[in-house]
Amino acid sequence: MMNRRQTLSLLGAAALLAPLAGHAPAALAQGASQTAAPIRVGEINSYTGLPAFTIPYRQGWQLAVEEVNARGGLLGGRKLEVVSRDDAGKPDDAVRVAQELLSNEKVELLAGTYFSHIGLAVADFAARNKVPFVAAEPLTDAITWSKGNRYTFRLRPSTYMQASMLVEEAAKLPARRWATVAPNYEYGQSAVTWFRQLLKEKRPDVEFVAEQWPAQGKLEAGPTVQALAAANPEAIFNVTFGADLAKLVREGEGRGLFRNRKVVSLLTGEPEYLDPMKDEAPEGWIVTGYPQEQIDTPEHKAFRDAYTARFKETPRQGSVVGYATLMAIAAAVEKAGSTDPEKLVDALSGLSISSPFGPVVFRASDHQATMGAYVGTTTVKDGRGTMKDWRYADGAAYLPGDEAVRALRPAN
């Protein structure tokens, strides 16, 4: 596990060996060599709190930094460097380390975060300090809408976007009586709110007969499953993840909760959550996820091959997020032609990049990227959980238009 104070300077082998010509001051005495200062990114995440996602995420951004530096760096030869900190899963710690990164480490911009409440805290810090922040993972819509600001951009598809993708499938089910189970913090609350609203718009006949709100990471599986079963729903919307998801699946299967009931579930198709369950992974759940071994597009194959060669394991969802986050930052620096914060913000607004999932654009109207997600059904194959009958849902198709965004987002 990474030390909280550790500075990660990740340089590709080619960049280590290749001279960066054209950046030595003209007046260098006695021919001494000197290269331009690196471009420093302050990265913050919950490494100790959720290693199943954040370690692949870290490896993803490591690969991106190595590739950028192997190509000669940015702005004519400046190396890309990441200074990384652990936020311990606490908003106050995240803000404290953000200040330290800005004041002591002299980073040009901030990136990362996983939990939504932490992402919101760092976004507020970024706005107050006028420093660009690329939020990699936090999914709450508030980060780009109700609490959006000029300096914050988000990569992953939001709770609204992924709820919309799942509602398309949920609306086709005959089920009328629904129950929900979600962690009781910003992400879970946002996901349930949007799923309920969007499903009722498509299916006015549905009703929600039960809600369960376990504390994140502290799910009491027995009472939760019992309460859900007592409401006798015809379908369940699940937002739990990680260890809570595994406990819910195990207890629910044991008590017959999922028998003859459809489950629609956010994130459950991601390898970081399916892999630990092995052959106990749920069958037949409608999910968003990442069937990495089945995606054969050229851009994804190139990423998967490079990642597997570098880390001797296949990528996870976090790997894609980490990689695309740093590649977006590199593209913004090149587009801006500078590390000036205002120029970087202008460059990120409307920025188009290539990602392992295909083209992604950071919308100018709300700073939300159009990265999509894979929607399909869980199954168990060769002793492990995976997805089948999946499709890629392009994020651009699941976002409200600019006029609607103006009503959701405060003026900068």
C-alpha cells in the first residue's frame, strides 16, 4: 500500500533515456545540462479504504504517465509527474492534502477522488482556490450540476447517466412493485433519487414499497435482506458495492430474496466487484459494468494489451478510469499550451480525447464527460462472474441538453 506522503514520479523507459532537447537555458555555464521543470499533478484517492478499485486505478494512471513521458512529455519536453496522497476516506483529510499539494508540492492541478462526498469537498476547494480539478470517479450529479463550478470536471458517467441506462431495461420488466437498497451517503442517495424519478416517468404504474439505507461499508446483511423480503417487491434496485455487495448477494441467495425477482444493479458488472465473489456472483442481474475480456474494439485492445504487459494482470474498471483521467489532463495541457490554471480550465471545457471506451468529450455546458458504460446481464462462467448480452451505452445519449443543464447548474 502506498505511503500517504509518497511522491510518485513515473517515467517511461524511453523518456528516462531520451534527451529533452531545446529546453536548456541559453546561458548555462560550462555546458551543464538542464531540463524544464516537470508538470505536476496532485492526485487524491481512497487507497486504503477501497483498494479493489483504487489500486487498478493507480496502475491505470501510472501507465498513462509512462506513455506520455515515453513520447517525450508535454509542452516540448516537460515530464508529467504525479504527486499522490491518500484521503483516508474522509473529506477533511482530502481537503487538507489538497492544500498541502497546492502549497508545498506546487502542483498545477488536482485529480482523482472516489467517494462522492469527498469529490464534492475537493471540488469546493478547487473553486475557492481557482485550481483545475479533474474528478475521476465520484458519481454524484451535484459535482457537475447543483454544486458545479468553473474549475471542476468529471470523467465517469454520473448517477443520472447510469440510472438512465438501467431504467431503459428496468422499464421493460413486468414488475410494478420495487424496493431499493443503497449506501446512505451522497452517491447512494443520488442514484436512488434518479432511478425512482426516471423509472416513474417511463412507467407511471410502478410503486416503490421499501427502501434500505445501510451505512457504507457496514451493511448488516441479515436484517437488510429480511426487511426487503418483508415488503414483497417484484424487483429490486441495488446500489451497494464492494464488501457490502458481496454480503448482500450471499445473504440474499441464502434466504431466497432474489428467487423469481429481477435485480437491477449499479456498478455490479465491474470486475473489481464480481471477481471477489468468484462462482457466488449473482446470475441474471441487469447491471452496468465492464466485460473487459469481451471488448474487441481497436482502442480497447491496445489499452488492454499495454496494461496486461505492464502489470501482468487484466484491467479493471478503475484501470480505465485512472488511465483516461491522466490522458485527459495531458491533452488539456497540450491544448492550453500552458499550465496556467485559467488556460487549463478553458482547454478542458469542450476537450475531446480518445479513451479505451472510444471518443470522450468534456461538455462545455456542465463539464461532464461523455464516457459511457456497458449495460448487460451478470452470469457465471468458468467459475467467475462476468457479463453477457451487453451493449455499450454512449454517455452522450444519456445526458440532458444544454438548456436543461442551465436550470440545474449555478452560473459560474
